[in-house]
Amino acid sequence: MARVYNFSAGPAVLPEQVLREAAAEMLDYRGSGMSVMEMSHRSKTYQGILDEAEADLRGLIGIPDNYRVLFLQGGASQQFAMIPMNLMKNRVADYIVTGQWAKKAWQEAAKYGTANKIASSEDQTYSYIPDCSDLPVSENADYVYICENNTIYGTKFKTLPNTKGKPLVADVSSCFLSEPVDITKYALMYGGVQKNIGPAGVVIVIIREDLITEDVLPGTPTMLQYKIHADAGSLYNTPPAYGIYICGKVFKWLKDLGGLSAIQKMNEEKAAVLYDFLDESSLFKGTVRRQDRSLMNVPFITGSDELDAKFVMEAKEHGLENLKGHRSVGGMRASIYNAMPMEGVRSLVEFMKKFEMENK
Ligand SMILES: *Cc1c(COP(=O)(O)O)cnc(C)c1O
């Protein structure tokens, strides 16, 4: 067996220990005689898995009792519609567009009401986070929306926008559990788990209780109502049961590492190794404004499409995979999520140094 260093933006690397545990429990989950994949989601054993996952997630983030945790399906993209359908009481929402995911969310919301783009960084290919300290937040906005970490462009909000008292809704798909967060600053936080937490198929929504109401837009499907899922404890219908089980293992792995402060420190150390090299390299350069750099997704270029392609190909031969940048921006992107070990980042930088020497 040869594992590579997988820099994919998502689905992405998972902790090896989690994969090993899942493998060991594959045929017989703790004496049940069956795999978690084969288990009724209404069984006591599965309820235990779900409850423990939620409790561990609550513990990691420090989620107070007035927030609900929902394990849903449909990916992050389904939330682009579910959020306006459930929260647009006045049919007005403000969007800060810092990348393609935020743009898609904004475009989707426009189907349901007035979606105002109150800030954007599109003018410079989303390579920075705009100043959000004094935006023209709409008087009757139901919420202000951000994509907190822009997976494709490698930018991250280091300070949350001033929403002028309006509820903040955040897509945290690619920075979920990468550092401590004060959940009370958010009305709703959500993320697809396939970036930093688990296998594709699960999306986690953390939502303040007072936002969960029956007062949704007319025609909202039952399956797209937060209240339905909250009232049923994420078991309205069959949940993505196996995916949630893996998420639960990742939560335990994070707890054992020391929680979110500990993983933040590791993430900062890993990112520094790569950014420090990019800052001194004569061949490679980062594409993001320094103060807005993500700890999770690191885009970089050589300046030559040909050299970029050569780099990606030769890196793969060295067991460094999925370094090609998003198809919309080109160049390279190293996603260095929680589960990417420091050795992976060091190997990448060593290889970049070698490549630089050979291609100067
Ligand atoms: C990947 C990603 C999405 C889309 O996720 P799906 O689960 O494929 O719908 C949305 N937002 C962000 C920030 C992402 O990184």
C-alpha cells in the first residue's frame, strides 16, 4: 500500500487513523455483526453514533444550547437555495461576493427575492477580501451572507463583516474546524464536509434556534425546511448515515489532538512553511493578498502555463497529487486541510525547490 500526499481541494485527505478505524470496523461494528453502512438509522446503535457525533462537534466548537446542529444532504450547494427559502422573511438579503461559491449562492438567492451584492472582489479575480467594516447593509435585509474561506482563490475572512446587527450566514465548507470560532457571531454556519471533515454526502448546518420557523417561502419542499430536520433530530428521512459516522471519527481525532486551538497551531505552522517558501522563491509566487491568505487553500503560479503543467505532472510522479489549480484560475493550488500532515507540506516545498533549481 502506498498512500500519496493528496492536496485535493475536495473530496480531500482524511486522517489515516480514521480510515484505519473505519476499515477495522467495516464488517462488524463493535459486535453488532454488521457494517454501519448496513445498519438501520433508527437502531439504538446508530442513534448512539449520531448523538456522539453531535456531542463531540458541540464540544469542539463550544456550541451553546440555543443553536441546533443538523446533519443534512445535498451538499453545500443545496444550502444556496435552502437558506433563502427559510430565512428570507422580507425577501431581501445582502451578499458579499468573494468567489465563485459566494457568487453561486448570490445568484440562487436572487430566485427567491432581492439579493443585493453589497461587496465583491471580482475586480481582481477574487484575490483579496474587501473591507467589510462599513458596508451598505440593507435596512430590511434578512441576513448578510459570506463565504468565509474561498476554496478556489485561497482567501479567508480574518475578521467577520460588520453586519450592522443583521444575522450573519456563512459558508465555512473549506475552513470548518480549522481554528476556534465564536459561533455566537453567526446566525447560521454551514459546510459540506468533504473538504475538512469527512466523505462527500453530508452537510452540517449550525443554526440559531430562533431562525428555525415554519414561516418559510411558499412552496418550500418539506425536505428543504430546517424545522422539519431540527424537529426530527436529523432523522426525518434516512440521513447520510455512514458519512456521519466518519465525521464522528474525525471529531474524536480532533479532540484527541487537543481541539481547535491545537489544530489551528498546526495549520498555521504548515501554512507558514509553504507561504515562507513562496515569498522567497524566484520561480513560484502566491496569488493572494498577504493579509487575506487562507490557511487551507494555497494557490500559486510560475507565470508560465507550460511550466505550471510540467510542475503538476512531475509532482504527481513524486507522490504529490492533485496540485492543479481550479479550472477557472489555472496555476497550482495546494489544499492543506487539517488532515494533511506537516511532512506532506515539507515534501511539497522540497519538491518545489528542486523544480525551481532545474527550471530556472
Ligand atoms: C466545495 C464548496 C462548495 C460546494 O460544495 P458541494 O458540496 O459540492 O455542493 C460550496 N462552498 C464552498 C466554500 C466550497 O468549498
